[in-house]
Amino acid sequence: MAAAVTVPFVPTNAIKSFGPVGPKYEVGRPLRQLADGDWLVEILLVETGEKAEYRLSHIFEDPQAL
């Protein structure tokens, strides 16, 4: 029987930026847990509409977009 996986808090719909002056992205849903315990989260790049996967630990480090 598979163990239950607890999904961490993800700031869904938050608009963040890659560093203080980087492109903006919208935080989406958690996708899967990685072997190191971090999570991959779907993000949407605001300028292009492109979807990508990004580590949750990096999302928490990135600033809110201005």
C-alpha cells in the first residue's frame, strides 16, 4: 500500500518574479515531489503564457512581483 503524501502549502495564483528584476510568473498547482523532498510546481510565465515547472523552494525565495 502506498504511503500518503502530504502536499505542502503552495501560494497558488501569487505573482512572483525571478529575482528582483526578472520576468514575472504566476504560481500554479503542485505537480510532484522530488527525491530530495522539494516539490515541482507548475508556473505560468506572464509575458509569454508559457507553462513551466519550477521548484517550490525557489518560489519561496523569489519576491512578490511589483
